[in-house]
Amino acid sequence: MPSLSVNFLDSLPWRALAGPLARAEDALARLDERLRASPIRHGWIERAHFADACASLWIEGELAHLEDLVLHDAHMDARAPTPELLRAARVLAARRQIVAAAPDWALSLAGLATLRGGGYLPEGEGRAEAPGVREDEEGEVAFADADDPADDDPLAAELAALDAALARTNLALERKPAVAREDRDPLVYDLDWDEDERLDQWRDGVAATADLPPVLAAAIAAVLWDDLEPLQHVDWLGRLLAAALLRQRGKTASHLTCVNCGARAAGRLRRKQGEPEAKVLFWLAAIQAAAEQGLKDHDRWLLARASREGRLKGRRGTSRLPQALDLALEKPIVTPELLAKALNVSARAGQDLIAGLGLRELTGRRRYRAWGIL
């Protein structure tokens, strides 16, 4: 399979790339500027997380229903979660983690170690220690004494002990790989697959794009990940890292690009076919499609919010309708039970809130019905 090389990066076909690159850059810049001061920015980002997580499985030939993912995220599963749903939930969690962290975190060694499912960092790479946590000379995790006699707050000791317990859990989860190398089943994993070496090759390739435009660098990073396949069974991470690269280099300061949604719109079968130039053009088209669809969705949801703001007038100060509208904009679907849990009201009150907002029933089923704003 033809793959990218340093020679290719040195002799990029600019005549073929210039037009698609300019269109993708413009569309992405318009979307990010629109979201920067948008009153529904938070809701758009939350909806984008769900849509991109489902699209990530779709382009790999698998299916996770959007409504099932929303209910699973709220710990209100209507049925036992499938493996596909759990994978989509992992993508969802990774997107939220990337957005919540600093722009350069995802592509750092610490970020990669966390996103790939744990594992120790290379020698000499330190971690920011959590409050109340330290490591002794032998590398064992130790915790500071929770009791501080100098503190007059009677709850200080209990709160410090709780912080130390949470730090212990987080550190253990960070250091423990999803599946340790020695525990991997040879029927599931290729034991000769050197993930660390392949990941280093990918990082070197990304570093070589430092002088290129951010969108082109993100497209090349996605192609390199498809060619090298650094991590077994974690193909989806490369596309999130391509989106994180755009955020790291300042192209998308207000959102995390839905690269998976764009790849779904651009065509799944073209992703790994053709010469390197064709693959780069595919990812440029995917980024452009993601930005254009994001603009359309933003304008549609903003109009839906404006059309429902009249329903909020004349309400009591204790009315939960404004919060219900915000929740309906954040979630692709809502149910009376979900509203009841989020807003601390009864299920009957949740039904009244849905009726008060005039939400549309989306599932078309008698059981597990759900409503939302399209």
C-alpha cells in the first residue's frame, strides 16, 4: 500500500492541494468564529461529541445508535449495552477529555498515554502530581497525611482524605493499560506488533509537518495513522488526534472538529484507497464537510432556540423550562426520565416540560420514546 514518506512531504503537489486546502481552511475558520461568541456553543459541542462518536463506529463498519449512546451516557440504559455502544462511549469520553484539557495535551506523551488506555510514560517524562500524592524512591505511590493539625476546618481532614483517594484511583487508572502486554490473547492481538515504535514513527511524521498549514498537517496526520496503524483495536484515536492537532495549532480555538462526521460524509471506502495524494485530498474533503455541516447544524439549532424562547416568557422564576431548553440543545434526544434526573423533578413534570417546549418525537416507537430538536 502506498504510504507517505519524508520525500512526499518535501515535494507536496501544491497545485492539486491548494484548492481543497483553501476551501477546508475557510470553512473551518468560519465555523470556529461562529462558535466563538455563540450562545449555544456549549450545546453545539456536546451534540458534536455524540454525533462524532457514532460516526467513528460507522466509518469502521459498525453501528451505535445515537439514542442508546445518550441514555448510556446518562446511566439510563434501556437495554444491555453492546460492545459497539461501549466503544462509542469510549470515543465520547476521549473527545470530552481532549476538550477539557489544554490544547497541547492530547499530542503530548502524557496525553497519548492516557488516551491509548494507560501505560507508563517513557523514561524521564514526569507527571503532574495530584494533590496529596507523591512517589517514593522505589517508584511506589504514597499519599500525604490527610490530617493537618494547623488546619482549623473540622472537615479538612475528611476532604483531604477524599482527595487522596480520588487521586489514588486516577493515578492507578492512568498507569494501568487497557490490556497489559503480558495479558494479551494471541488470538486477539498480534504479539509482535510494537505499538510504541509505531507510535514514535507517527509522532515523528507529525513533527515533520510543523511548518505546514494546520489543516494540511491534520490531514497528513490522519493518513499516517491509517498507514502505520500504531495501536491495535484503537483505530479511532488517530482521527481524534488529527482534530486535536487543529486545536493545538490554533486553528480551532472554540471547538474540536468532528473529523469522523466529515469522513462519513466524504465516503468511507475512499479513506484507505489510492496514492498518498488521494488520501490527503480525502481528509481535506472530510474536514471541509465537517465544518460545513457544523455551520448548518449551528444555524438550525440557534433558530430552534430562538423560536422557543417565546415559550419562556411569563413563566415563574422557579420554572425549569429554561433549563430544560438548554438540556434539549445539549442532548440529541431527551426523555421524561432523563429530564427528571437532570433537573430533579418528577417524570410527570419531565413530560410537561417536553410538551411545554414543543419538542419533536424522534424514535417513532411506543417503548423507549425520545424527543429532541433536529
